[in-house]
Amino acid sequence: MLKKAIQKNFEGYKGEYIIMDQIRPKLWDTLKTYNKEQFIKDVIAGLIVAIIALPLSIALALASGVTPEKGIYTAILAGFLISFLGGSKVQIAGPTAAFATIVAGIVAESGMDGLIVATIMAGIILILMGVFRMGSLIKFIPYTITTGFTAGIAVTILVGQIKDFLGLSVVSEEPLIETMDKLSYDIKFLNTINWQALIVGGVCLAILIIWPMINKVIPGSLIAVIAGIAMVSGLHMEVNTIGDLYTISNQLPSFQMPNISFALIQKELPDAFTIAVLAAIESLLSCVVADSMINDRHRSNTELVAQGVGNVVSVLFGGIPATGAIARTAANIKNGGKTPVAGMVHSVTLVLVLVVLMPYAALIPMPTIAAILFIVAYNMCGWRQFVYLCKTSPKSDIIVLVVTFVLTVVFDLVIAIEAGMIMAALLFMKRMSEETEIAGWKYIDDETDQDKIALKQVPKNTLVYEISGPMFFGAADKILEISLSEDDNCLILRMRSVNAIDATALHALEQLLAECKHKNITLILSHVNEQPFRMMQKAGFIDNIGAEKVCDHIDDALALAGTYLNAEK
């Protein structure tokens, strides 16, 4: 009834109705057939996912350079809103490793105000992307770039945890932000290794590797946390814990208004775009994986709007950027979660954990957190895909992959994505320009040619060139390579294989037409497709050449060329 009413009220405004329909949350659909049995399954799934999310949220908050409770705030606020408003039935959102390095960099340079401003702008960008139905544009980011920066992020997370895993006493005059600086200082202070910390980290790492082979229901990270606390507290080991380095709070999230200035907005705008792109890629990728597991289809534009709202609210109440988490989403599905209610239960459960159990997080050893993040880094690095791409891809794709990876590790994610996209675009244009061909027809000797079926009768002093592939600025120079002489009477351009043309290529055609007029040569076009024709018509090129000289078929063009006599030559 509601849908019919909306249709009736917006009759004659189809564009607005389509937008409303495309950003409708999945929760609205699932509630129509919701029942008690599914609610029980969603509650169980939500509880299990909350247990999985607890240690991960704390670890990812620490990796992001913020206090532990901010990871929980993110899972609560962003997790609830993205499930409530999202375009996937089973998406679980929260802090993820993809944001760790960029968040840590923003916090180190601009503090929490910088992070809040950058994330709010990123949220607005995501909302606008969803409203204007740009969800499908994410597919234009090459797989080599996503693989490259994902592997790079994994390396930066791993390097960032070496200090805590080994218990090193690193001393530096300024905060260490860059990955290579952290690595160099780790090597410099390697002689300060704490063997007790290494033992705790090694045991926890072994648990994380072996436990999934024993039990797949209880998360290995929870067992590792319990084991780490037991070792350090029970054996009185001299190992740093979260409580030694951070002040733990079990307070509920409260509103935080940043000190906004134009200079800060200008400074954080590149980071905002990076956060928005990462959130879109990660969340939509997670949705695609979830779709394949539950045989459903997500709404990408709805998901982008939900991601935007979730991120804005998260940082305004003390959280950090969030996105869809593939591992937690998969765990939700495997434990029976089939509706957004499971994600909302996961968030509510974490509220109770925050209030009751958060003080005990102070007992978690830092080597345990490092071990958890080592596993996170390994799971996200995708080294098999990296190696596969290096073995099977063209050299241009390998260059983009490796450069994006190296720039992510050596510099930062913003530079890596910008450089990767520019390189990918340039190499794509180069590849497309190589595919575009302009070849002239050749006269065939009747005595040597045995196949007469496909031959066309070409009038005397007429040149015929066939253009294949898109005509854009990367291939525009090939048009000007057509050689004309004073003896030529007509030039026919056969364009049946040209599906697109841009302003640069059109300008080259105008230059060719000017040369034809200068040499008194008639230019005729054959089989101009829809997009090139519209472009030419709008620019006045059709009027300039003469509409009668734009033919539907090559036979018509050849016949027209035969009517032009070479009387003036």
C-alpha cells in the first residue's frame, strides 16, 4: 500500500521515485515476513558476532592510534545504524584494518578534531554517492589497485605491531607515523627485546593459528586474550598491558563537537576522499561476498547512504571510521543471521560488554593485541592473489599493482590510491589507443585475387579508411596520419566500429575536414554510430561537412563518391 501511495503521489516524477526505491533499507523488506524463529537465530548470531568483534574492535582501535573504547563505540554506533539503514540483510559493520593506518596518521598529525572533520566529510561524500546512484562506479577501480593497497595496509599493520610483539623499548623525539620510520627504529632498538613479551606473543599467536582447527564456534581471538591475561597476571610477567599505556573507560559514548576551521577542512579533504573510497570498496565487496553466501542481492546505493550516516554518527560520538567487515559478516551468516536484526543485536550486546566488562580490558597484554593484528594482517594481505596477478597479468597491470603496494608501505594510502588511479588510467588509455586502428583499403589485383565476394567497387581517386575502436584523445593523432594528395577526389571514413568519440578526436576530425577543403577533397562518413553522431551534431560538424555526406552504409558512401567528378583536378 505504501509503495502504491508513493507511486501515486509522485506520478510524473519518476526520477525521484526511482531514487527513493533504490535507497530503501533491506530491513523494511525483511520485517514483512519476520517471525519468532528467525528472531531467535538472529539473537544467537548477534551474540556470537559481538564476542568476535570485542577483541578485534579493541585491537583495531589501538592500531589506529586511539583509545580502546573508541573501537567499541564504532562497532556499537556504526554497526547498529548500518544494519538498520543498510542495503544488505546480513552486513556487519565496525572498525576494520583498512582504516588503521590512515586513521593513525590523521590522529598523529591533526588529533581527534582532524579525524572527526575528515570522517564527517567522508560520510557526506558516501551519502551523496548513494543518493546519486553512484554505487556501480566502484567497479571502475581496478582490481590491481585494491589488491595492491590492501597488501600494503597489511604490511603497515604488521610493521606497526613489531614493537609490542617483541616488547621493544623504542625511544624517539617525535611520534613515529611512517611505516619505514617504525621499521628502522624497531631494528635500531632490537637489542631491547623483552623475552617475556615475546613468549606471551608467541603463545597467543600459536593459539590464533591452531584454535580454529579445534573449534570454529568460539573465536580464537577470545581464547588468546584469556590466555594472555592468565599468563601475565598469573605468572606476574613484566609485560605491558593495555592498562599500562591507556586509560580505560566504560562510559557510554557522548557527543563530541570538533573545532572546525576552513584550514582544517582544506587539510583533511584528501583524507576524506580516501576514507570514502575505502569505505565504499570494503562495504560493497563485503556485500558481494554475503550475497553469494545467502543467494540474495544487496542494494549498493542504500548501503553507501547507510555507510555515510554510520560514519558521521560514529565519529561525532567518539568512534572512528567504519565499514562492512567481511569476516564478521561471514560469521553472522554461518551462525544463522539472515536479517539486519542480527547486526543490531551485535551492537546492543557490545553496549552491555562496554559497561560491564570494559574495565577488565586493561589486563589484556599488548603482545596479545599484536598477535591478533598479525593474524588480521595475514588474512587481509591476499598474498596468493598478489602472486597470481604478478604471474598472469600484463606488464602494465603488474606495474600498477607493485607501485600501489610500495607507495602504501613507503608513503601513505592517499598517495598510493591517487598514483595508482592515475597510472591505471594512463595505461588503460595507452592500451585503448593501441587498439584503435585507422587502415586504408587496398586495391587488389584481379589476376592474383581469388575471392571476389567481399570486394567493393571503389571510384577512381577515392580513398577509403576504416576506423576501429574508440576515438579519444589517446588515439586522436592517428586521424591526422591519413595521407592526402592533390590528386585525391574523395575521402571516405568508415566508422561502423567506432562506438565513442571525445572532444579531442572530434577536433582532429575538424582539422582533417579543413585539410580536405583546402585540397578540394570531399569528405564522406559511413555508418556513424549513435554517440559519435550526437557529438558531431552538437558540435556543428554534421552541418559543416553536410548532412548528405553522412551515409548509413559503405555502399551508399561509395555510390556518393562516384557522383563527384574530378573536373577541377
